[in-house]
Amino acid sequence: MELINGNEIAQNIIEELTLQVAKIDGVKPCVVFIRVGEDPASISYVRKKEKTATAIGIKSRLKILPENISQEQLLVEVEKENLDPSVHGILVQAPLPSHIEEKIIFNNVSSKKDVDGFNALNLGKLCQEQDDAFISCTPAGILELIKRKKIPTEGKHVVVLGRSLIVGKPAGMLFLRKGFPGNATVTFCHSRTPDLKSHAQRADILIAAIGKPQFVSGDMVKQGATVIDVGINRIEDSSKKSGFRLVGDVNFEQVASKTQFITPVPGGVGPMTVAMLMGNTLEAFKRSK
Ligand code: GUN
């Protein structure tokens, strides 16, 4: 069993990006974060993204909007950033309040500034295997881990647990692409999949992105598989000062010893998401020239 150290790999990427940004003369890349409401997890994620941008030398601006903002007004705010030539990347932090239809917001972020890769054009380009697609940061981070650890994918069976627009669907599409890391056979499982365990057991690479704490148990994993844990769940833990601890969608204690590679939570996929976002922002900046 080898732990995939997402912190270390993300730090390497951040250092690579820092060198590239330092070489830019004049105006630096700029990303705008739009946060609606005061969801504690969103506050913490956006803060992490701001800090990483600053560390790299990427400019960032945070726009905080009230929880009760109308969809129409949010679209106006997005459009302002679309039209601002000093802004290269736009990120609307999900989840949005339930009265707002996320897809409509994502589809109205300019595809050239869509560093999250959530809009229909970029998702379509991913399916078409076009090189200029912005790819959703968590799936892109998973792929980068696989690439850097040189984990074979060709002819392998990738099983994705979860079908979200942000992780599950694009992650599966990435492994389906031609070349490395792709050419895999991909199975998607979700809450309505009968006997999900039998699918998971056939995975050479198992991606857990279902948002259920410690869902993947030891008996769901094949000996020698690679397990990528995308979950970040808070569970009560009275031994901690905070009263909780973070766990993934995988029961690490049961699963780790069976795997060839496994990502820990925290310190696996999470830091990669932020690093890939910064890579997308630099790319959007370069293309704006
Ligand atoms: N919420 C959870 N993950 C993400 C992400 O990658 N981007 C945005 N915008 N919101 C998220």
C-alpha cells in the first residue's frame, strides 16, 4: 500500500505555477470568486483558494452576495465579471441557495473564463476530447495524481461512485478519453445502482464521490486496486477539540491495506482541486492574450 500524498503533489504544482507567473511581465492573471451566502464550508474553501492564489502571485477578488439574491441579479453580477477585461477566471462557489438553478448560472459564466469547467460548452468539449476544454478541478486533480504516480489506466476498469456534474460525470469522461491517463473501461454507479458492491469489487481504480462518510468498506475493494477518495465529511468525534473530524467516502482503516495506492482524507484529492484551479486560471490568462 502506498499513500498518494496530495499535499506534496499539489505543492509541486503550485511551485511550477509560481515560477510561470513570476515570468509574466505587467498585468498578472486575476480570478474572481463569487460566494453566495455564508455557508461555513464554502467560506473555508474560498478562503483556501484565495490564499493559494496569493501564494502563486495570481490576483484574486472575492465578491460576497446575500443568500437571498435573486437568480436574475446573480446573473447580472456574473455578466459584470464576464465583461471585465481585467478578470481572466470566474468561479461561482457551489452549492448555491436552492432558489437558484446552478446550471443556469454556470452556463452564463463566459466559457473563456470558466476555470471551474462547469459550463455546457466546456463539458461538451470534454466529451469531444478537445484540448481547449477547461476541466472541472477535482476530476482534473484526480487525473493529475494518476499521471504523476504513473498508475496504468489503459484497458483498466475504472468504477466511479457518484454522478455529479462537478466530480462523477467529468471524472468518468476523463478516463474514457484516448491516450494516457485514459483508454479505460468506465462504470458509473449511483444511489439507484442495484448491487453497487459487485461493481466496486471489479474496479482497478475506484473513485468514491458520493458524499457518504466511510461508505466504501473493505469488502467492496479488490486486492491491489487504486482507491481515490473524493469525500470530505464531518463526523462527530468527542476526542477532538472541535468535536468533529474529517473523513472521506472510504473506510480508510478497512480499505487501505488492500490497495496498491490510496488517497488519504484530508491531504489527498482536496489540495489538488485548488492547485488545478490555479492552473486553469493561468491557462485562461494565457488564452486571453
Ligand atoms: N463546490 C465544491 N467543489 C467545488 C468546485 O470545485 N468549484 C466550485 N465552484 N464549487 C465547488
